[in-house]
Amino acid sequence: DDGIVPAVDDGELIVVSNRQPYTHSYDHGDGGRSITVNRPAGGLTAGLDPVMQETDGTWIAWGDGEADADVTDDNGTVRMPPESEAYTLKRLWLTDEEVEGYYYGYSNRVLWPLCHGGTMKTDYVERYWQRYQQVNETFADAVVETAGADSLIWFQDYHFTLAPRWVRDSLPDSAFLTHFWHITWPGWDTFRACPQHEQLLEGLLGNDLLGFHVERYCRNFLDCVDEALDDAFIDPEGGRVNYEGHTTVVKAFPMGIDADSIREHAEAADDDFWREFQSSHGIDAETSVIVGVDRLDYTKGIVERLDALERLLETRPEYRGEVCYVQKANESRSLIPDYQDLQTEVQESIDRINERFGTDDWQPVIYINEFIPQRELCGLYRYADVMLVSAVRDGMNLVSKEYVAAQVDDDGVLVLSDQAGAHEELGDRALTINPYDTDAFADTIERALTMDGEERAERMVALRERVESNDLYAWMEGIFDTIDELRAKDADDD
Ligand code: GDG
């Protein structure tokens, strides 16, 4: 039931995100001039796309990828999806210098590590900040150009901290600005290390509603505002900030997944799929399978997880030959040195474990480093006996919820880091770990492998209920309902 009809009138909704909902590329088999449109990849895009189609909105995003301005008109404006042309996609073309500074620089070498508590990994290069401002201005201009007096503008994530204030200053009060922050928000003692901390907060306070995954990030944000901005009035209970005459409501909306779709994919991946998967990766039919699925990112705790697995095999020889760990990790942000180092480190850990314990007919760790189709991913989730999520810090972590939704046989065990936002919802029925506590982590993996069927089912049924009821659509409804309430209240106040 994806029938969310938010209280948005036709043409009112404007979504702003770094990534495009659809990508365009040249079809090389055809003399290189015809265009192929690639479908939304899942997650947020898959959820918002039907809403955009229903309400004929505008999606504004960086026009990255192979395609450039000559694909459509010079403005980068195109109607999507191609067969029904139901809404407008406006792609903004950025120069290589802008991409380097705004995306690889300030977004991913400053804000990403900062917000995940990694101040030592931040890299304050002046040109990154300059270009981040410039690109935020480009996006703000595009929004203002598109928006009407009653527009509902929805910014996504840390790429756009500054744009909301500029948009707010250019549009009438009747336009509504909301922002969802997909990553963690750090405590003041971390955030104050950022030389631009005031501008970042002021930018975000241009929004009418600012959403985070969990309460703790909301509290951290309000605390940062309290410490950094003398003129801000804060109502911590009501989650409201008044700054320079404008009110921003700060609220937690834990994001969910499209649980129905994951379940359907998992059901479609049957025993034949699994036999094929096992044999193609040289996994013995009797071997217990442990799985990890991540973007290759230093926040995901992949190396810490491999350490715990190594500890398990080292201290409990009875598991050698009996378990196999499948690490699915796709390359990400690989132009950044910290990410290149991580790739090397992960590869070295895997090689070390395989060399140390592997035998002629058993490989302890299997590394899959290419993107796999949704059906295969859901099949892997379904048949894996144990899922390890060991993020050292993670806004939510959708993978943990996807694993649960794919457990159609209710027989898997989720091991979940208490540093992931998802732990707030799933922690009491998952097995909790601290990714840095290698011994306890190894103990917990053993506990997961030896848990009896009754306890596994009891825990998984409860987890599945939660993931299914707070799914992607419930999350969007929560946000749209809050917007509705706030708009109605504003109208009353006038
Ligand atoms: C950020 C925050 C927050 C991965 N490999 C494949 C594949 N994936 C999909 C997963 C999942 C998604 O990528 C990853 O989502 P996460 O939530 O785990 O992590 P981030 O990318 O870091 O996302 C995070 C999220 O935003 C949402 O707000 O939860 O905390 O960091 O959906 O399934 N999908 C397929 N093949 C793959 O090989 N099909």
C-alpha cells in the first residue's frame, strides 16, 4: 500500500537532493547518441518517486554521471519517468572544481567525518568551503526560480546546510521548508571544532521543520544551537528554536524501508537461488553463513568486524570449517585518501584471515565488492544465519532493517551495534555489540550461531513486526502529517 497522498497540491512539492532520482547515460551500443534512463536505485528515491508522480512536483539534483547538458535542454530540465512524464527533474551541472570542493571536499571530508565524531579525519581546506557555499547558492537559486508562494521544499541531507536560509529569505512565509538530515548529529564538543559551525547552524535554521532519525541527534542539535548562537531561543521540550524571528521545529522521524518490497524479493529468492549462490561462491551446503553488507565507509566498522571474526576463529577452533563470512561491500567515494586506505585495510584483513585459517576446501571470508541486484541481495539476507551490523557510528543503518524484513522464515539473528540509530528501535531484540570490544563481539557472534530456533523465531517475529509497521511509507506519512499540522497552525496564527 504505497498510496500516500500527502496534503500537497499539484506542483507544490520541490525535492532537493545531491543524487538524481534517475540517471541518464549514453547508450554506447547505438553509435553513442541515444540515451538510456536508469531507474531509481531504491530507498528514499523509490519512496518519493510515486509521491512526485502523483503531485507533479520538481526534483532538483546534481546532474552527475555520463550525461551532460546536451541530453535535454540547456537548463537540464526533463520530464520523468520517460513513459508518463509525470514530474519535472531539474539537473544542475557542476564544474569539476565545484564537484571537488562541494562534494568530495566539504561534504565528504568535513561534514561527513565531523558529524560522525571523526574530527581527526576532517580536512578544512578553504577552497572546499568556498565551493560548498557556491554550490549551495546555485541550488538555492534553482529552488527560488521554481518555487511558488505555497511550495513545499524538501532538502535532503548534509550537502545543503546553507541553502535553506537563502531560500527562506527569498520566499514568502507561506512557502514551507523542511530538511531531513540522514546522518548523525554530533554533540557540541565535537561540532564546535568546525570553524564554520555558526554558518551551518544558521543555514539549517532557515527551515521550518528539521528532521533527524533519533531523539539524541535532535538534542545534540538543540544543544549546539544553544551553545553557538546567543540570540537563539530554545524550547527543548517542544523541540523548537526561534532565531532571528523565525521558528524551526526539530523532530525525530526514524526512517524505515520498503518492507513489502524486500519481503517479496526475499520470497522470490528460493532454495534454488541459495544453492546456486552457495555453489558459485564455493560455500559448502552445511556451512553457517554470516553476512555483512555495507558501503565501503570507515563509519561502518568493517575492520572491527573482521577483527571479531578473526578472534572467534582464533579462540574457538571448532568453528573453523563450519562458518563462512560473506562481506558485501561496494566501493564508495574512492577519490578520497581515507577511503582508499580503508579499501586496502579491509582487503588486507580479509587476506590475513583467509591465509591464517583457510584450507583447501574452506575459505573463511568471501568478499563480494560489486553491486548486486536487489533480488540477490534479499536472497542473501534471507538465507544468511547471522547478520553483523557493526557501525562505529551510523545515522540509522537501513541494512539492519532490510535483513529483518527479508527474514521470511524467521530464523536469522541480527547482531547490531549500539552506535547505529537503528539500535533505538531494534536493540532490545537484536544482540547488541560495541564494535570496539573485540572479545565481547566474538562472544556475541558465537551466541548468535548457537541460539536455539525458538529464541531466534521469537526475536525475529518481534523485529519484523516493528520494521514492517514503521516502514518507509509510515516515515513519509509522519513527516507530511507534521508539515500539515505546522502549516495549519501557521495559517491560524496569521
Ligand atoms: C545514509 C546514512 C542512513 C548496498 N549495497 C548494495 C545495496 N546497498 C544498499 C542497501 C541499503 C543502502 O545501500 C545503504 O543504506 P544504509 O542506511 O545502510 O547506509 P548509508 O549509505 O550510509 O546511508 C545511514 C541512510 O542514509 C538513510 O537515511 O540509514 O545511517 O549513513 O539500502 O541495501 N543495494 C543493492 N545492491 C548492493 O550491492 N541492491
